[in-house]
Amino acid sequence: MIKVLVADNHPIVRAGLKAVLNDSSDFEEVGSVSTTTELFNELKNASPDVILLEMDIPEVNGITALRKLKKDYPDIKVLIYSTQAEDVYALSTLRAGAAGYVSKAASLDTLKNAINKVAEGGMFITNELAQRLAFDESTNKPRRFFRKLSTREVEVLKLLASGKRNKHVAEELGLNEKTVSTYKARLMRKLNVDNMVDMLQQAKALELY
């Protein structure tokens, strides 16, 4: 069962999420807070797997709160659940450490899928965002990132993007962990990124080709 802490300043949203989460055998709501002060106080006692964080939560802006969460509680996955359209904040929150971004306009099935995916160690972004990431904004032409990758590199990238750790990637492909680490470094170099967030965003775009 995935333990979820809800951080949202709207009482109706908190009540609705509590009902949805506790009505499922897959989830358990372990806390509900309306400000960042309440959030960090709650984390002194609660140990959620996933935090649903509203970007407009009072006291500290969402990006600052997210960075502090990732610094103080690196093992907790943070899923942004916001009224803000994803094209406004999604990229910046992912780079700040969020494991995914879901608009409140999305369906409950999408939200549940996102919670499951990030809890398992993956990253959640919508197909719409992936498509924007796959196109060069200056030319509006597809970024053909993957033409320069070998078949094995694509296999490694897909497994990493699905949330698998180096050890599990190695086991599935019959490699050792050191080799997987080498592939990961090579992928970052070829895709011209310097962090896993950007690499996984580009991996999501692979689904479009």
C-alpha cells in the first residue's frame, strides 16, 4: 500500500483526495496539511511514500518547498498536483526534484497512475508535455535525439526511464552494474544532459518515434 501525504491549501481538495485515496486498497492517506509549516511539522512523525504538493501552497512557494523536501527527505517522492497548467511550472519542478506533475484538470485515473509510477521509482509526465519536450521550440521540428544511440543504449534508457535501478537493469540485460553505469554516463553525454531528470524527460519522448 502506498502512503500518501496531501499538501494543499483548499479544504475541498484535501477532503476529496482523502476520500479517493482511502477508498482504494492501493493507497492510504497518512496526512493532510494546508501550509508548508504544517507540512514539515507533519513529516516529523509521518513517513509517506509520496507527497502530493500544490504549487500555490501558502507561506513558501512550491519550488522552494520542493527543494527543501528533496534536501531533507530525499527518499520521499514528490508529485506536483496543481491548478497551474503544466506548461507553466512542470519543467522547473521536475528539475527541482519533483517525480512528476499532474494538473488538477486531469482524471482521477491519471492521478492514481501517476502516484503508482512515482512510488515505484519512475517519473510521470503527460504525453502532451513529452511531445513539447520532443520538439525544438525554435524550429518546431522534432528533436531526433535517438538516431545517435545504439540499440543497447536505447534498451538501457528505456529501462532506466521505467524506474528500474542500475542493479535491475543489469539483471534484465545480462550486464554488470558497472557496465550499466557506463551506459548511463554515455547516454547523458550523447543526449547533452547533466542530470537524470533531463535524461528521463528525453526518454519519455522516445515513445513518440
